[in-house]
Amino acid sequence: MSATLQKIDGSDEASILQEIQTALRNLRFGSVEITVHNGQIVQIERKEKIRLQGNNNRQA
């Protein structure tokens, strides 16, 4: 897993909201974590889980 250091243009509220929206886009299973330091958003982390459908109808 890798991290990307990214400067959000102007770090204004609209840019931050756009980044959060991008992190949420097409997320089916997982979470978006927003880290705040001194009242400012400093990190947006997206964790995505991929669910694999197993064969539950196996015969013993």
C-alpha cells in the first residue's frame, strides 16, 4: 500500500469537498477516513474491500 502526497489547489473548502467526493465515488464496500489536525483536514484515506462471492452450496 502506498501514500500519495498531494497539494490541493488553494486548500479551499470546495477543493476539499471535491476530494472527499472523489474518494467516495464508486465505493461499494469500505470506508473513507478524514484526519483533522488543529481544525484542518490533513489527510483523506480510502479503504476499499473487494467482496468475492464464494460457492456456499458445496456438498460434503
